Amino acid sequence: MLIGSLKRKPRRKKVERKRLHPRKRKRRPGSEILWSVFVLFFLFLWSGCGEEPKAPVTVAKKAPPVLGEQKKAEAPATKTSEKVEKKEEPEYTYNPAGKPDPFKPFIQLTPVREARNVPLTPLQKYEISQLKLVAIISTADGTNMALVEDAAGKGYFLKKGTEIGKNDGKVTKILKDRVLIEEIYQDISGQTKVNEIPLFLHRTEEGGGS
């Protein structure tokens, strides 16, 4: 009897352990439908919120054509104003008849030449600047004479009244250190003027050339 009771006890424990395992519950079909509806509703809201930022982009694209149209509208107005200004400008034409040449200096002088048949002297074939005053000589009667040389070294004597230079110059004074020469000119208005040119004595240095 004792042996039989000991063998039965383990069987009861097995039965009790089997009862402890919970039974698996089956999902109802209605809960799956509600879950899918909730997911679709959430996706609809998310897609609607993502489309809102696109509105400012369309407004920004339309702005440049408006500015271009304003510039096109302003351009014809400026062109018409320029045409009106050009028409109002008076036309001016220059008639040079009886007027001085604007490209020539007003103070330009021309030498007064006398008509004569006398041939030119060698001194009248040089410019005054081409001649060099090398000596001034005092005579017994108190008058002075001068000696000039050309570029070749040929000498010429000067006295008061000697004609010299290409512009009908004349010696007016012979001083101790220079000779004064006058040239008579006419300016552009026809007035006669005198130009005085000094020719200074060229002194030689000691132990050297000129």
C-alpha cells in the first residue's frame, strides 16, 4: 500500500504543471481592422503636412516677370524723352569766311618785308640764333663795332644799321657786352610791332676753347 501511494504522487504534480501554462488567446478580427485604419489616418495627416511649404516657392517664381515688365514699361518713356531733347537742340554750322584760323596762335607775327631788288647779304641768309658774337671793338670816334661768326667760323663785322637775319632785322645798338637787333612784325590783326633780340658776347675761357 505504501509503495502504490508513492507512485501516484508524481502524476499529480505533472497534471498541476500542465495547468499552470496559460492558454494562448486568439486575436479578434475587429482589432486588426482598427489598427490598419489608425495607420492609414496617420499617413494621411503626415502627407498633408508635408505639402504646405510648397506654397511660398510658387510665389517667389512669379516675382521676376513682374520686375521685367516694369522695366519694359519704363524703357519706351526714356526713349521718347531722348527724342524730344534731340529735336530741341539747335543745329550750328561754322562759316570760316572772313574769320581767323582757330588753329593758328593769335600772337603769331609775320615780318614786314619791303619790296626791293637788292640781293640779300650773307648775314641775311642766317637766323640770328645761328650767329655767335665773338668781339666788340671800340673805334677812335667813339662808335662801337661787333664781330660775329657763322657755324663754319667765318667772321662778319656789324655796325649800327647793319641788316641781319632772315626776318629783315637791323642792328640798333652795340654795347660793351651785347648787340641789340630789332625785327618788325605784323600781328594777326595787322598791327605793326617790334621784336628786340639781344645777341650776347661769347667770352672765351682761359686755357680752353669757346
